[in-house]
Amino acid sequence: MRHSVYRQAGKRIVDISIVLATLPVVLPLILCVSLLVRCQLGRPVLFRQQRPGRRGKPFTLYKFRTMSDQKNLHGETLSDEERLTRWGRFLRSTSLDELPELWNVLRGDMSLVGPRPLLTKYLELYTPEQCRRHGVRPGLTGWAQVNGRNNVDWDQKFRYDVWYVDHFGLWLDVKILLRTLLTVGRRENISAQNHATAPEFRGRTEGLVRETRPSPEGIAVIGAGGHAKVVIATLEDAGLNVTGLYDDNPRLWGQSIAGVPVVGPVGALASQIGCRAVIGVGDIPARKKLARQLDLDWVSVIHPRAYVHPSVQLGRGTVVFAGAVIQPEARVGAHAIVNTAASIDHDCSLGDFVHIGPGAHLAGSVQAGAGVFFGVGSCAIPGVSIGENTLVGAGAVVTRSLPASAVAVGTPARVLRYRDLLAKAA
Ligand SMILES: CC(C)(COP(=O)(O)OP(=O)(O)OC[C@H]1O[C@@H](n2cnc3c(N)ncnc32)[C@H](O)[C@@H]1OP(=O)(O)O)[C@@H](O)C(=O)NCCC(=O)NCCS
């Protein structure tokens, strides 16, 4: 099966086929475990909880109950450790408690393989990169689970999840399912050391402490101009370590911009395939050229004081500055810039390399093609669409759809001229 076919439809078909094929064995097992849970722990037999699914959409996850409802003398619920009975431990160590999730798979809430569905309260704690784990249906088992299960820390687990989202295919899924059977068979790595259950994820504040120390995992910034200064501030405020700046202006080499050294020309990064980087250049054609030239691990970054709804899809290399707001179901392509205090309302769909200038506001369902630039303080009314590479001038109000490659200014925005993109590219 071709990779893309599997990613679009095949995975769902394979999920349903496997669940149906295993039902003759699994159903009697489910019945037995239900009876035992009923006798050992009482009612309800099933544990139900809202969890975020694909694109953060909530669904009800079903599991067998493993904990009692025991309370202390003051009527307070006991700790997880105390409520987890021997029988519950057995269910967890054999992963039998997960069996009801097969129903979630049949319903389409989950897949057999995917990032584990975690608690809803974690949604707002993810970095944009970590949030990409919600790009696929959550899974019964996943790449993180077969690579250490609960014994790897959250950052590493999320890195595995995001890697899976970028690379999954039929053979990877088969490999993960087989490795899961082996892991479960050996009853390995079920709970993190010293915890009855996995420790709570506390989000960026943890990352802040850990990631500010210099580490080979730091992020390179391409460009050393004014825009790069804001990108550096965004990365640092998000608790990420900037390793160095790369710029083709030799006069900048050896200098320090916003406290970060300019290491050398952009070409120096060409050999560092897979290095984590972000482009700190505001000019759109220049950003396109750099993204095409370099094969790096582009990270997307959201300033901790920006608001991005968990359902938002952000492309790789996109940077969201302080005070910006991106509302539910909006999509922003790769290497885009959402500048200081800009807002993008629900259901907007913006292409790669767009630049939403400082204080620009896009109302709901605005569409903008790749390379569209919104000048400082400009805005667009709901539902308009703007063709590729069009520049909306500072303060303009877009009330009607605009063609591609135009420069539009004023209120209402009118085309001033068309852009000579070929001259700019040269
Ligand atoms: C739209 C823009 C690109 C036009 O630049 P330009 O092609 O160099 O055009 P000019 O400055 O020669 O102006 C041409 C005419 O348009 C008018 N004009 C230019 N920008 C305008 C704007 N934003 N709103 C209204 N009129 C504008 C000029 O006054 C001039 O009018 P005139 O011929 O009657 O004198 C530029 O003015 C602009 O708004 N850039 C956005 C900058 C920005 O927001 N940067 C954010 C960085 S993060």
C-alpha cells in the first residue's frame, strides 16, 4: 500500500479489520475481565474520561476500572498509590485495562497505533511542537510506548509522538504493534519508577528550567537583523536555548545580537542536516529561499504570552510572537510569522510563509494563499480570500477578496499595483 494512501484512508481500514478479526478471542476476554472487575472493585466496571483526540477534539475514552473509590476519615479521596489495588496493578501490568479502548478504535475516536490520548488539561501546556502529536488519531499503543513506555520523561515522549506523526506508515504501525506485544508479554516499563501512575505533566515551566541550560538540543536562528531579535526573545521566553545566529553578512560574524553570537554564514548550517532551527528573517522571498535550501529540523515556537487554541494547526518553522491570538480550527502554514499582538480568528486558513504583521486582525474564515503579507494594523472582514503573494498595506481594511500578487492599500483595500515578484526573487 502506498505511504500516502495508508496515511489518508488505509490506516482506518487496517484498524477496523484487525479489531474485527481479533474479536472472537478478545470478546470472551473482555467478558471475563468485566466479571472480575465487577467482583473485585464493584460498579462501574468501566472507567470513562474525556480525552483530547485528533486536532484536540474531545472524546470519551473507555478503560476497565483499576482503582477503588477509597476515601480517608475526612472523606478525601486517597492517593493513586493507595487506591490502586493488587487486582488493578495486575490489570495495568498486563494492559488488560486498555481492552475497552478497542471500542474507541471501532468508533474512530482512536487508532490502534498513535500518540497516547493524555489528559485534557495538558492541552494548554504543550509547546506548538508538542501539540503536533494531535495531528493524528490517538492510539492504543504508540512509538513512545515501545521506546520506554512510562520510563521516559515527558519531553522525550512527546518527541517520539511528533516523530511518529511525521513518519507513520503501514510498516511502522506493524512494527509498533509487534513490539507492543513483546513489551506487554514481558510486562516491561509499565509505570514510571516511584509512581503508581505516570507523573503529572506540568508543561513549559518544567521545560523552562531544563532547556535554558546549554544543550546540543539548542536552536539555531537564521538571520541576525531586527526580526531575529524578536525571534530570539520569543525562543528564550519560551524557555528554549538559542545556540547561535547564522547570517550571510560577514560584518556581523563574531558580533553578538541580543546576547547571541553570530556564528557565520547560513551555508555553515547546510551540512548540519536535522539541526533544530528557525528562520528569523521577515522578508518573505528570503524565507522561502532559505527553507528550500536547507534541510533542517524546523521548529515552530509560540511565545508563552500568546494564545493558540489546541485545535489550531501550525506548520513547521512558524513563529507566534507575544500577544498574538489564534482561535479554534485556524490553520497556519509552515514558516509563517504571526507578529506581535496579531489575531487570527476561527477557521482561517493561511498558506506557508504568510506574515501577519504587528496588530493585524483577520476575522473568521479568512483565506490567504502562500506568501501573503498583512501590513501593521491591517485587517480583513470574515470570509474574504486573498491570492498568493499579495501584500496588504499597513492599516488597510480588506472588505472584498483580493487577487494574487497584488499590493492593496486603504479602506476599503484597493489594488495599488501588482508586484514584480521575478525582480524581487533575482
Ligand atoms: C503598501 C506599501 C507596501 C506600499 O509601498 P510602496 O510600493 O513603496 O508605495 P509608495 O510608498 O510609493 O506609495 C504609493 C502610494 O500609495 C500610498 N500608500 C502607501 N502605503 C499606503 C498605505 N498603507 N495605506 C494607504 N495608502 C498608502 C502612498 O501614500 C502613495 O500615494 P500617492 O501616490 O498618492 O502619494 C507600504 O506603504 C506598506 O504599507 N508596507 C507595509 C509595511 C508594514 O506593515 N511592515 C510591517 C513590518 S513587521
